[in-house]
Amino acid sequence: MGGDNSLDNLAPAHRRCNSSRGAMPLDEWRKRYPLPNRAPPSRDW
């Protein structure tokens, strides 16, 4: 499940994301499940 263990196929993910990806290539999964928009980093940090 999820493909092979090559570095191109590995990505840290919690169980729900990993299960939804299955054997789907990462770029296809990212198109289907895009990251939410985030605010830019604060300059005050």
C-alpha cells in the first residue's frame, strides 16, 4: 500500500493523509488535496 520506500515516494504524513493518498503519486494527491492558504510569516518574529 502506498508504493515503494524510495525517497521520491516518502513524505511525512499522519495516518488520515497517508490513507487518503494510498498509491497515488504525490503530485496528483497534492492537486486533489491542496494545502490550505496560510498567512505569511510575521516580521515581528
